[in-house]
Amino acid sequence: MASIDYHFGADGLVERLYAAERGRDVGGRSVPTPWEARVHSWSERGGERVPLAGEVAWLLPEGRQAYWRGRLVGIAFE
């Protein structure tokens, strides 16, 4: 079973997601590792609030290791 904790800011928007044991590939094996995603720069687009930027990282004993960063450059609603 997977579990993700959602953390909200004072404005009620998601700031961070956290999983205590997300599977991380280490030498072909899945190792349960703390993980977090941070989202920020929320904006209204097409009548919806969306985060414009974010970062995903493993929380390793030696420190936070970001492995993805992104910015929203376009959005389409159908």
C-alpha cells in the first residue's frame, strides 16, 4: 500500500507532498526511501488554480537529492 501526506500552506494550496517509503531503484532493486514533491507559484489558468513550478526529491541520509525540476510552460483544457 502507498501513502502520501499532503501539506497545505496558509492559503489552502498544496505546498508539499511526502511519502515515507516510496520505491527508489538502487542497482535494480526497489529500496523504500523517503520522498517529497514541492509545488509553488500557483496561478489561475482556464478557471483552475495550478502550480507553475515544482521539484521532486529523495530524502537521503546524506541530504535532499532533487531529481526533477519543472516549470509549466503551457496548459490546455478540453
